[in-house]
Amino acid sequence: MAGGKRKKSTSEQTETARAAASGGLNDAGLRSATLSNAELFPDVPHATPVARPPVASSPGASTMPTDDADHHSGHRERLRGRFLNRGADALEDYELLEMVLFNAIPRCDVKPLAKTLIQAFGDLWGVVNAPAERLRGFKVDRASMNSDVAVATVRIVGAAALRAMQQRVIDRPVLASWQALLDYCAAAMAHEPTEQFRLLFLDRKNILIADEVQQRGTVDHTPVYPREVVKRGLELSASAVILVHNHPSGDPTPSRADIDMTKEIVRAAHAVGLAVHDHLIIGKGGKHTSFKAQRLL
């Protein structure tokens, strides 16, 4: 149109854009190169941009991670790292028990449960050797012992430790490993809720050839039959036996019944050439009584 500004054709506009890409535009050309598609190509229909609604956030939402699982995972990794780098001495008893519980109770805090179990059973050894039915009754927040996995995970620790201690004394001379034998008997019997009568049979070289529980009784009594002790000794071709039983009360002081029963076994064993080397009573806290040391044999 005369006197008006000529409108650029589509081809001219395309050339302008190419020039801008190659850096060959002045200010006026650069200004036209920044026009929108609708301004550059008015004859071509264009879709109207749709505004996206803002993403709603819940009240009090934080950009920081708050997942409990992440927190507990971090705690567990730190505890494992401390154990691997510094050893068991760097951890408290409840922290060792926490590590045992990690595999059985995932994705929740087991520290309060570990502390509760140790308080209930006296110490770590008491927990890992506790009866299954008693363990099942414990629950703190979301951490519960009411599953076979949790109970088995805890008790397998005690069973494995006891087996390892037994292997230190079985098939070995008793006199050369007397303290190890005492430690094993204490570990096996000190936390038993009822009396247990155990027989340790020896061969002619005083090597421990059999470790057997003969009887289980009540909290303060175990029925023991001297003829059964002698019969089992003959079956094993044993030369001697050490009698062991526990006092659930924790006090290893022998009762009158303990002394009389021991004399009966000694008489029956002597008749078939089976020596009774000692009778040990196991208490709690590492306490024990030796009939031989007390001159009761």
C-alpha cells in the first residue's frame, strides 16, 4: 500500500531467521528474529498455549526428606559400619541386639524393643536363650517379636554360641579345659527356668565323650535315678562322669537333697567301676559350686 510500510513476505522472514542463526543481523533484524511464530507467520493457524495449573502441595509439606524408612536405614548403616570398623566392643549390648533384629524386623525402629528385651531378661545372653513363648509377648510401638522369623532370629544366636562353646570342650581332656567346661555349663544352664540334670561322660583319658541332659524338673527339683546314670555310662563305655545341675534361683548352694542324691549315684556308680569326678551346681552371674572343692564327694 502506498505510503505504508511494506509487509515482509514469508520467504523474507525465513531468510531473516537464517541470518540471525549465522550471526549476521543488525539490531532491527535481531528484533524481528525474536518475534513469535504467530507474528512471523500470521497466515498459519497456531495452537493457543495452555497454562498448566500449579501443583498443589499439602499443608506443612517440606522439601526435606522425612521418610522414616530413610532415617532408620541410615541408623542401621551407621551401626553396621561402627561394628565392622571398630568391633563389638564399640557397641552396647542393646546395639548388638538391634543388629540381630534388623533382619527380622525391617523398616522400623528396633532400639526400644532391644532395650526392653535386655531389661526383661537381665542381659544379652538371657535374651538370646529365652524361651520362644516368652519372646513372643514383647512389642514396642511397631516393632514386635510376635512372629516365627523374629523369635528364630534371636534364638539362633544363642544356639550357635552354645554350640561353639560345646565344641571347645567335647572330645578334649576335661582337666586341660576346665574353665571352658565351667563356662559352657553356665552358658547352657544358668538361665534355664527349671532344674536340669546334665551328665558329662569321660573316657579313660578323661576326654569328654558325651554331654547329655538326663532329666528336666521343676523350679526347685529334678528327679534323678542312679540306675539310669549307671546304665548310660555302661552303654557309652565311659570310665567316669561329672554330674551337673542348675538352681534357677541363682544360688548354687547345695541342698540336703542334692547331697543325698549325689551319695546315691556315687554308690551305684562305684559298684560298676564308674567314677564320679565331681558334681557341679550352676547358679547365675557366673556362680557355681563344686562338690569336690567343698569336700562333699
